[in-house]
Amino acid sequence: MSKEDTLDKTTQPPRPLSTVERAARLLIDAASSAPLPPRPIPPPPAAPPIASPDGAARSQPVPPPPPFKRAPPPAAPAARAAEADKPQRPRPDPVTIDFAALEKRGFLTPNSPRARITDEFRLIKRQLLERAFTADPKDHMNAVMVSSSMPGEGKTFVTINLAMSLAKEIDLHVLVVDADLSRPGLSPTLGMKALPGLSDLLSDPSLDIADVLRPTNIPTLGIIPSGQPHRMGPELLASQRALSVISELAERYPDRLILIDTAPFLVSSEGMALKLQVGQILLVVEAERTTEQEVRATLDMIGDHEGVSVVLNATRTRFLSSLTRSKPYEYYLHK
């Protein structure tokens, strides 16, 4: 590079920030203004001294901790064990997802060849899995809400593709919940528009989660569709029944990652009602469409939730990153 080229680049005015970059700055500013206290790390236990040949006592080196392994699912509670002797109700029939139709619309499927989008979602899921299975199960970090500020920003696109990527993991099951009862998009996309689901579960106390959980032609993927249309959908999701269902999902299936597709924050109160029951929130922001005011308002509604990440969708950049309050992750999905 010549000296003239160097001088020309150094004298150019800085490029103005895009909507995507401003959204990232907002989350960073929010994190820096209210930093989370670090969790105390207990010191390693002292090893007993061993005698050396000269008679002096020397400390024995402490072996490194064993590698992390996902804990097996806990035993069923006594109340559920007592119900095991009752006659079993028929479970929902499996649903066959039309992979060819999904691929035509740009979604990932088990048959998708390796491409940039597959690698992008691999990077996203790694951070989710790390947080989900290294935290206290009581924190519900295996329950992930996927939402946006406004409709049309790609939250359902992200949810389905992330589910397809997660379903390829070994020794991991994925459960997807269509909790956008106001304007469900996930269920129709996967061919489950008219099936009983979440709204039926919330409005009928006699139903159990297993009554609406649909197995699919992907062995490691289960789906709870939105269910029958209900005029009180937002009220159902704000009910104690809904909160207990989400909590039960996270605790009954600790070996699964649960993706919950919810209505946009700025057009419905459903996300506000459910945010306290999930350990992680993925906020989908569409590049050059979502405004700074919308992102700021959404982050204000989310508050100081510890597990917030931003997914920047439809950006032209070649780089993929993510952004959370705790450390600088950034997810960029190409257009």
C-alpha cells in the first residue's frame, strides 16, 4: 500500500452508524450503565500435604475439574409417579414437516447443504447451549424466548432455522412453542395451523403438556403449536396458568432447549408476561428497518433481564456475531 493510499484512508470522515450498529450500541450502553455483579467463584479445595524424601511437607497439586457434562433429567416428581398407574390418554399424532416447502422459502432443513446460513446458526446455537446447560436449572436458561420489536422482522424465521440447527445436535432434543397467539406464524409455516396447541392447553386445565406436544418427522424435534384461535389470547398468556406451564416446560425437560416464539414487544403484552419465566431472550432486529427508538423502547420493556441477546437479521455483512448484556456476542444473519 502506498503512502498516498494510507493518507487518503486516514483523512476520510468516519462512516455514519447504521441502524444495526446503533442497536448494538444501545445494548452495550445499557450493559455498561448497569453492570451485573460477577458471581463469586469459590477457591479450589486445599489438597492434603504429602511428605517429601527430606521430611518437608509439600502440597499435592489439585487435579483439574472434570469436563462439564449435561446432567441427566431428574426423576419424575412423586405426584407424576402416582399418576403413572392411571389409564394413558392417546397422545397427539406425529406431524410431518414438508422440508421441500421450507427450503423453497429459504429455511434450513435436515437436508440443507452446508452454506453460510448453516454456519451462522451454528454460531448462534453454541452460545445458547453454553448458557443453557452450565447454569443452575432453577434459572430456566434452557427456555429461550424469541421475539422482536415489531412484526415482520424475522423472529419466526430465526426460531425455525435455529430449531433445525439445534435438532442436528447429538444427545439434545428441541421443543418449539408457538406462543404468538395474536398472529401465529410458526404453526402455519410448519403445517400445524388447525391443530390443538398452546391456547387449548392454557384455556383447559384438564389438558397436560403431553396432550398438545407434537412429535415430528425429525426425531429430536417436538412442537407445541399455537392452537385454536382464542379471543383472549393475550390474557391467557398473562395468566398464572401460562406462567406455570412455561416453568413446567423448563423443569420437566431439563435436557431440552425450549424455543418460545412470542409476539413482538411493541404490539402485544404477551412478551412482557412471559419474560420472567425464561432464562434467555433473543431479540430479532431487522437491519435498516428497525428504528433506534423501537429498539430502545423494547430494551426498556425487557428491563434488566440477564440473558438478552440481539440477532441482527437481513444484514449484508459477511461477519456473524451476537450481542448480550454480559459479554460482547453479536449475531448477524446475512440477507
